[in-house]
Amino acid sequence: MSDFDNMRKNLSFLVDDSFRPSLILHLNGDIYYENEPFKMQFDIINKRNINEIIDSTSMRDWTAFSERAGKSEQMLMEKMSINLCFNENCQGHMQLFYIPDIKKIIAKFDMQNPCDIPSLKTYFNAFRQSSNFLLLVDHNGKIRDVNEMHTIFINQPKKELVGHCISKVLSIVDPNHDEPVQDILEKVKGHGFVESIKTYQRSVEDTRYYHIITSYDKETNMFVVQMSDSTEKENLQVQLAHSGSLSAVGQIAASIAHEIRNPITTLKGFTQLLKVSATEDSIRYISVIEDEIERMESILGEMLVLSKPSGKKKSVFSLEVLVGDMVSILSPKAVMDGIEVVQQVELNGNPLMFGDPDKIKQVLLNLFKNALESMQIGGTLSIHLAESDGKLILSISDTGKGMTRHQVNQVFMPFFSSKPGGTGLGLPFVLKTVEDHGGAIGVESQIGIGTKFTLSFPRAKEGVNNSLPSKQSIVS
């Protein structure tokens, strides 16, 4: 590259690096180069000389400067007042820099009443400050620029992206991506834009859903890739699907409850009659039948509770006391199974919650029971109760066999169970009960490490009458 080309490149860089409208001019006033802020600020088309831009009074000052510059072998600088010849209300200053090595003049404009067209700085700031991940891609698929969200979305430094092919970003978000970049760009050109949803595993416990829109700008022959985080939206859709499943289960249960309960009642009556004349061996069989009938009634009750709101009167109670009572009940089984129970409470005072304590008790019973059944001798059940931002946070962790990602995604779906003989209704009941109390529940699990359920409940509002003393046991 020649010295002249190097100088021209450096001059263009200086002009393009500024948000001020700028020109590079020949000594005779012909326009050699105009930067993007100048094009956007003045929107001048087919203007090829400075005399077509500034008025005659301003031209006299320009001519005097250019004549001095033509005779000088040193850099000259001057600032002059100007008026635009096509807009009499647009006044300002023009700062001139003469570069003797290439005999060019740089003109930078500062206008008092800029045009209504937003400056390039406005667009640049919008690009930089967007909450979405934005990429500018040329017609060859090479990334020309990215905004500041690259570390948040894909945890990659800017220098590892700019100058590289867009396929690098696409393969990070979707490791199975194999469509040629040019095919994607041609598709975008043909349709104007292309959008998709990609599932990105940001970490072992963090799955994100990215909505990617790629659009094409014919004027600049550039592509804009916009990546937004739609994880919350996708999770809400999953919750809606769960709610729909629970509703369907409730409708089915309500429609067949009467038909199921009638034969169950008949069976229970006949087993009582058979006991009167049954032999000792027959009584053992009848006891098995009675146990199975009781199990059928229990399953039916779990199905019905998914659709029917609790009919019991709610009250204010202490979650700390309730958790302590349930731990006391399950401790003997934990000791027999060789499992250690670790309980930790980090509360200021004794915050209360409002709801149905019997239903919350059943929630804890299900979660504690599942945790104990997932562990072998030497396992640990950890129970932690704390408070954060006006909510009670209860976490229940085990060191059991854990679940796969698929099992975690399906764990609250009705009839899904990883336990032999499980009904798949316990955790849907837990989810519905927690949501009915204005709370939320999340689950994390790793194979061979264990599972952690985290429940959050709103604290009882101040001034609500306490139906129970704060330290009164509610376990029946």
C-alpha cells in the first residue's frame, strides 16, 4: 500500500470516527469524501463542490483559506462562521484542517440548528444500548460490528466476533447448526427477514431460548441480526401447558368420580360381609383387597384436588413451625433408612404466611417423601428456610440419584413418574397448591448428585388477624 493510500485511509478513519458531519475536500472545493453523519444531517444529493453547500459570504472565507493552503507546506487550521446556501435558517461553524502531505482539507461542521433528521450518534447509541444482542453482517457473512450484549448472550469477547463469519455465533447458540451461511443470507434477501427460536444451553443449569431475527437492508447491502431472550415467554408457555393438563385431568376426574366411587363403596361393603364368615387365610386376602381399595380412593382424591379449590378456611400460620413439625414426623423413617436430616433456618423473627396449612403440610410431605425415597444409606436431606424480598424461600435438597433434563422438564406433568408404581399426581398437586398460595416452585437436578426443589411464598400482609398463635403446632 502506498503512502498516499495509507494517508487516505487514516483521513477517512478520522472522519468516520467522529459524530460530527465532515468532508474531505480538494483545494478547489470538490468533495473528495463525505462521512455518514454528513449524509444524514444534511441529506444532500448530487452536491459535488463546497460552493453548492455554503453561501457566497462563507465562500469568500473558504477561498481565502484554500489559497493560503495551496501556498503552504505546513498544516493549517481555521474556524469560520457559515450559512448553508440551501437553508437560510441553518447557521453554524466550519472547522478546517489542511493536510499538506496529500493537499486535502478536512471540514468539520457544527450547526446551531441541526436538521430534524436524527444524527448518526442517535442511531449509534440505540445500537449500543439495546437490550437485545445486535450484529451487523456484510454480504459475505462476515461480522462487522456487535453491540455490548455479546458477553451476556454468548459470553464471547468482541475481538473474537468482529471479522469472523456469522456461522461462529450461530454454532455457539445452536451446536447442531449446519446450514451454509450463504444459503441463509439468500433466504433473508428473498423474504426480507427470517426468524427462528433457538435453545441455548448457557450452563448445565441454565437453558435459554433466543428469538433470532435476521433482516436485510438493500441500500447498504448489509444484514442485521437481532437476538432477544424469550426464555421467560417460553417458560410461561410451558406453565400454561401444565395448567391446561391439570385442567384436563380435573375435568376427567370430576366426570368419572361418581362412577368410580359407587363400585368402590360396593366393594368395601362386600369385603365387610366376607370378613364375617371368612377363614383366617381368607381374611389376609381380604385385608389386601381393602388396602388396594384404600389406595384407589387415595388416587381419586389426588386427581380431584387438582381441579377443586380447597374448601377449608385459610388462616395465618408459621411456615417455620409447620416445617419443623413435618421434619419431626419424618425423622424416625430417616433414621431407619440411614439418612441424615439437616435443617437450617435464617429468618428475622417469625414471619407468617396466609393459606391452608393442611395443604402446605401435604406439599411438604410429598417433597420430603420423594427425597427420602430417592436416597440410599448415607444420604442427606437438607432443608433451608430463609426470607428474601418479602418472600419466604424454602429449599429441599437431597443427595439421591437425580434426574435427567427430560425428567426435570416433565416432572410436574400429570401421570409422569420415575418411580415404579408411582401415580404421577403428587408433584402436580404440589405445583397447583403452591400456585394457589401465590407462590412459585423450581427444580434443579443432576444425575448422581441429587435434586433440589425451591419454593417461595409471599409473607402474610400486615394487619391480618392470626387464626393461630405464631408458635402453635398445626400437625394433626
